[in-house]
Amino acid sequence: MFFKTEENILFDSHAHINSKDYDSDIQEVISRAENAGVLKVIDIAVDLDSSKKSVELSKRFQGKVFSIVGIDPDIILPISELHNPDLKVEAVFNELSTLIESNSEFIIGIGESGVDNYWLKQSDLSVSEQEALIRKQIELLDVHVELAKKFDLPLSIHSRGYEQELISYLKGKGVRGVFHSFTGTYETAKDILNNDFGLGVNGIITFKSAESLREIYRRVLGRKINEPIDLYSKNVYLETDSPFLSPDRGERNEPANIAKIFEFIVNNL
Ligand SMILES: [Zn+2]
């Protein structure tokens, strides 16, 4: 088990409830999750400020919310809403180390970490500009890898459009983690699992267009007819990626929807 939680409870392994989208009703969001049987929420930061905000949430909702702190690779990309041209990659290790050292009971992972190649591929940047931005994202990932090793914490890995390259890069580095929102191929999924990394599955699996992803998870889970579903022992974790990727497309997503995603998987995979 990657995240410090008991087996066999429903929990959201990747949500951004530190987002300002929840500032006005965070208490209700947590209550709705609990009422739906989603007993824990792992809150993912995207930068230093949201890392600190996440720790505050973990303190406020002790035992229900836990934090994963780090700098999202999209911060590097000029084409992303998250872009911050002032990020000093050299400063990240010390800034996050200080935060983790004084809040170790609330911080259970590092992330999100990785490379986003999906938007780059669709951009009109030149190949050499794209390669430079990937190198910069990998520099930031290396800082996360060092933090994960220093504190013995798992990574929440962002691998969009770069899944195979990232598992090849991370294997043998002495870290563990979950490929959040995995949408790669079956072969890459196997490579990830064979190297003791996990897969994160979210509302995308419920989308009409996602039949090939469902087929990948059917093969990964290898479930026989009428057999109970067993995700965690296969290193598959449920996530919402709230506020994004709602199973009710277009709505603000929230951790309570883990119950819907789980029910869909039980009935369709
Ligand atoms: Zn995310």
C-alpha cells in the first residue's frame, strides 16, 4: 500500500481540495465524502502556496485529509494556466524540506511530479522549444525524487503524454509512487505495475469515449465473472482529480464521487 491508510476503505488518492473552488464549502465537501463512504482524501498541491494550504487543511480535518506537497510540472509550461515564470527550481528542495520536516504527520507524499507532454504536443512550439521544456520539467522532477528519497515518501506522478518515458526514467531510481490519471497503453501499465508503481483511475473511466481504457483495466485487473473487485492488491487506486474530470461532465468534481467511480468499475470492469 502506497499511502498510509487501512486496506479496503474507499479513499480519494488524488484530489485538489486546496483549490479555491472549495473555499466556500469545504466542510460540506468533506461531509458529503464521508456520507458517501469516502473516508479519506489525499489533497495534492501544485505549488508552494498550495502545499502550505494543503497542510492547513490536513490539520483542520485531521485523520480525514492528508497532504501531498510539491510543484506541478505544468508550472514550467508557458501554455498552462498554472505557469509561473518566477519558479526557482533550485529553491524547491529546501522550501519543501522545511515544510515537510515541521509537518511530517500530515504530509504523506510528494507531488504532483512528472512531465506533461500532452499540451506541448498540441502547441505550436518548435521541437527544440518542446524538448527544452521537457528537460526543465525533468529537472523539477529530480528535485521531487530527491525529496521522496530523503523523507521516504511516495510520488503522485503526472505523466500525461509521457507515460512510457517516465516509467523508464523512474525505475531503478529507488522511489515508488502512483501514475495518477493513467491513460497510457496496456504495455506501459504492465511496466508500471511490474516495477512496483501504481495506477490511478478516475472519472475518465466512466466516459463513453474511454472503452479502450476500460479494456486496459480489465486486463490489468484480470477479474473473473462475479469475483469481488480487488483494486489495492493490484496497485490500482481510485482518484477524482477534483475539481477536474467529474463523472458528471462539466460539473465541479468532488471526493464523494469516488463512490460513483467505484460503483461504475464494479459494474463495468
Ligand atoms: Zn491532479
